[in-house]
Amino acid sequence: MVRGAGMRGKDEKTRVEALGSPNSREMPRATKRPRKNRGVPPPATFDVDTLPVSSNLTVLEAAAVIRRTPGALEQWRRDPNHPLKWRYVDGRPLYRVDAVRDYLAKCDKTTKPPQPHNARGDGRAIRP
């Protein structure tokens, strides 16, 4: 038996070969984790106004219609008083089409026109 050879065979790579050179910008496939897309999904491919009222939307579909991230909808579900209503079916949150329409209608009514940075709430401008 040869000392120091260990269990290494001809097929095994050395540590540097397996991980790549220290100057290499490529990351080995084994250490890369698949990550969720946490951004805003693309716009919905369907018209929410043409769907039947009793239809249910998944989180991704509702996020696409409302143009928010699925993570935002997840945070909203933690607040039981949030105006966008949902229900759990088989442990998954679903949004009724009528609830999404109501939420969008409320948002349209409550949005204010943007004010310039120097405007006050009482209508007077700030003096320089």
C-alpha cells in the first residue's frame, strides 16, 4: 500500500479540478441553487372582464392582472382586513374574479393625481 495516496483513483478529480480554478468566473453546477422568479409576472394573457364571476385565479394569475409580485400578494394575505379577498382550496390560495375586479375598481377610485414635490396638502406652494 502506498502512503498518502488515499482512496483516489484515476477517475477522481482533484479538488481544484472539480471546483474550477480560483480565477474562473463560472460557478460549478452542483452549488447553484434554482431560485424563484420574484419579480412582477408578465401581463395576463386573458381579459379579466370576460371571465365568469365564479372563476378562481391562482396567485400568479392574480398577480399578473393586478401587476404586483406574488410576494406582495403573500404579504397581503397575512392581513385579514386587506381589501383583496382570497380563499384557500386544498391548501392553495385562490382569488375569485369578482374580488379582483372589486379590488381594481377600488384602486381606480382612490388613486390621486401626482403632485409636484413642492406642493403642500393645502394647495399652497412652498416658498423658496
